Amino acid sequence: MRIVSVALAVALALPASALALHKNTPAAIRLSKMVPTNHPSTPSWDRHVAFSSSADLTHTGNDTQQVFLFNLFAYDCAEGRVFAGCPFPPPPPLQQVTEGPGAPDNPSVNHKGTLIAFDADGSYGGGTGAIVGHRQIFLLDLLNGTVTRITNGTDGDSVRPALNRAGGRIVFESTASLVGPGGMSQIYLYDLREQGLLRLTDGLAPSRNPSQNKLGSVVAFESSARLLGDGADTGITQIFWYDVKTSALHQLTDGNAPSQHPAVSSAVKSKPLRAAGIQRVAILFDSLATDLPGTEGGPGRQAYAGSVDLGDTPPLVQLTPVSSPGCTPPDVGETSHPTIDPTGRRIAFISTGDLLCNGTSGRRAFVHDVRRAPGMLYQLTGRGDVEGPLGNFLGLWFVTLSTDDDLTGAGICGRQLQVIDYFTGRWAAATVTGQIPLEPPPGDPDAGCDDGNPCTADTCAAGDVCTHAPLSGCE
């Protein structure tokens, strides 16, 4: 199994320059190409983005699904945008960190970029026997080149691992009988220091999509089980959270329609949120419910936030719909996948609403700066469709997203993973009523299929499929 070199891993772990990267990074960066690429549903911390792709992104000859790791600081070093603290020569900004069978997916990386958790078939890393054919959780340590299999389920799948910032705790979901009976998706917590596996739920309906805060002290997830009662299936997905310090399970919502996609804040530095009682840790989510306490509810799916300090089913804060001054949106649309940045000040989300009254449509990316009321709304994209989730932990002023919008103007084929730096002077987001994001003209889609081989004609065919036809007489 090929792992990146120890020297490179150490270089990736070096402390970054004191210079703010949002002042040096270009407006947009494309991380993927050639095959449609989803945004990971699991978090990457600080200046890293881990994702999976079956494309040959680093010219290793890859044609199977593998995990790749992007380092923003290494990118700016390699591009000559920063110099202080850069290793010489700078490491490649993008690395393929897995290979072989198992189709690794859902990677999550710690803040140093040295630990990556992911799920893969049990055959990954040489696994044999009854674990093959089921997804397992793995932890890759880039510093010493070791892979640890966290689960060995023989009767179910373990998927979507999420690391806390330091990488000492992994939360994931599993239908396997890891601790107690299997058959239903449950939430688990693995502590690397104690090498212990803890089952957090025991419901008769699925519990899914776990996330945790920076310290790993709060784990949020969604479940349609009555977890604080008899565990029965309620038929409605609610948001729950687990207090690791007190080993206590809590329920955040009890609405009349599904609440989903929880994201846990690292801090709360928003005066409006603090005034609403969210002092320490916020849990953001989207919901179709119309009876959440403290909110108006709707219309349709909107974004909300709740506190871990106010007990079970507390009053909540409705975050959307929101609009710019002077705009009464003709269509407020629906909002999904809200997530807050590391400072606890800026909330990114996807909306189908015309929130700046500029006539754009589709699933577009927005950021609402909620440091103080009334806040500022940024519309990042005006074309195409964004597929959730979004990433909001790359650093200050950065959002990662998967979209068929060509953000760099270099040409893309299909939906690709991209980075936006919306700091003033970088990405020209729309911020006032009637304004449209100033995006570069879309490039040639065929350019997004370039395989680096001068002897092939690269074409973006119907259905967003890249084809590579050999050129006659070319060697």
C-alpha cells in the first residue's frame, strides 16, 4: 500500500505562516476534474480538504476511487503567494494518500493534516474473511505510514467517520453489531487514546450523520428513533446531541417534520446568537418543521440553530430566510446544509431563494455574517447548482463546495469540488440588493477533461462524462 512519505507528511504538518491565507489565496481554486466529485459529508479541519475521486488527479495512473488530501498552505507556498514558514521545496498541494481495493470514501482530516479517517470495504489494507463486503472505518497516520482498522463488522456497514480537530476522537454510524445488536444504523464514538469504542444510541430507527465540535466534547446527529424514551420509530427525523463529558444524551428538536444535517460550531462569537441564549456551542441544522419553539417555522425547509446550554428541546433561533436591505425576495426558497466557520461568526448555506432580488435561481451558495445584527449577506454563486454539504472550516473567509458552476473560468466537466476565497478583493460576491456575483466567464468544458496526455483528444461528452480519444499518429 502506497502512503505519502514521512518527509512529506512532516512538511504538511509544519506550522503555517502567520500571514492570513485569505489575503494571499486566489478567488477560486478547482480541486477536482474529469469525474463528477461530491463534497465530503465529513469534516476537514483548518487548511485541509480531504475528498475521494476516481480521477488521476496526481498523475499516479489512478483509475479507482481513492482519497486525496489538499493543503491550502502548501498551495499558496507552491504558487509563491506566501513565503514565511514555507518548507523548501514546498510539498505538492494535492496528494493521493490511499491506493488499492476498497473504494475509500468519506474522508475526515485533523487540523495538522496527519490523521485521516475514512470508510472503505473490509478488503482495504489486506483485509480478508467475513469483514470483506462490508464498509469499515479506517484511520491513516501519515506521519508513520500506518493504517488502523477501527471496525471489523461482519454483519453491517460502518460509514461516515468524523474526526474532531486534534484527531483524538472519531464518530461514525454503523449497522453492524459492534457493541450490542446490529441491523439498524447507530452512532458510535471511538477514542484513540483509550482505544475504546462507545455506542451512543440504541434506537429502533436509524441514527445518522454524526458531527462533533472542535474539542470532541459535543456529538450531534439526526435520528427518527425516540432515543430518550422507548427507542421506537417516530417516523420523523430529529436532532440529538451527546455530551461526552457527562455521558448524557440530549434532544434538540421535537418538530412536526424532519430536521437534518446537523453541524456543530467550534465557538459562538455572534451577538445575535449569544443574545438568544447560544453562548458556548451552537448546533446548526435545516428543518421542514413549523412548530420549533422560538421560531416562526418555514416556509419550507429553512436553517436553524440551537444551544447545548438550555436543556432538552430548548427555544431555537431561525436563521433563514434572510435578505439584503431593500430586498423583499419574490421567492425565499428553501435552505439546506447550514454550517458555521471556526470563529463562530459566518454561516454558510445553500438556498434556492432570490435573497438579493437579483433574479438568479438554482441551488446557490450564500454566507451570512452574523457577528452583529442585522449582519451582512454574501451571495457566492449565481449560476449552476451546488450540491450539499458545504465546507466552512478551511479557514477564515473560505467556503468549499461541489458545483457545476465554473468558478475559475478554466473549464469544468460536470460537478466539481472547488474553493472560494470571498475576502474583500478576492471573490466578487454579491452583497447588495440587485447585485449579481461577478464570476469569470465559463471556460471550455473540454479543458476540464484534460488528462495530461498530449496524445489524446479530451472531450466533455453528454452526461458530463470525460472521454479521451487517441490521436492518430501520436506517440
